[in-house]
Amino acid sequence: MSKFVLIYHGGTSPANDEEKDIMMAAWGKWMEDTGEALIDIGNPLGPPASIGGTAADPASGYSLIEAEDGDQAMALVKDHPMAKEDGARIDIYEAFNM
């Protein structure tokens, strides 16, 4: 099994409690469907402190999953709530053991 880091870009904060409940239910379903492959749900990220050049599109959060390969990782992420949100993006990186 390999570890994959999901890096979230974009996404919107819920405007009210009803939207928050809907968002949390969608995340809960994805977590349940992903099962033991989800090894760290992760967290939202704040603004970065940066060194070096300028890069657009900062990360807004992350999660860690485990999968046999990139195809399985993609299958686990295809129904992720952020994958369905306008303008949001999920980058999937394999984490190599050192």
C-alpha cells in the first residue's frame, strides 16, 4: 500500500448552520465510504508563511489516504465533496517512503 496526500485548493465556508450541516454530512459520507483507506482526515490550512518565489493558488487543507496505486487513490477521491464544488481542486500526490 502507498500513502497519498490530498491537497485541497479553494472551497467555500458555509454561510449558515444549514449549509454547514449539509457540508459536514457530505464529508461524513465520503469518510465513511473511504473507510480504513482514510488514515488522516487532515485539517483546513490557514494562510501560508512563505519563503522564496510567489505561487498562486495556496492550499486550503489536506487529507491522507492509503491505496494500492494512483488509480485506486483517484477512485477513492472521485466522490469527495470538494471535487464537486465549483472552482475547488484536489491535487493527489503519492508520498514516497525515504
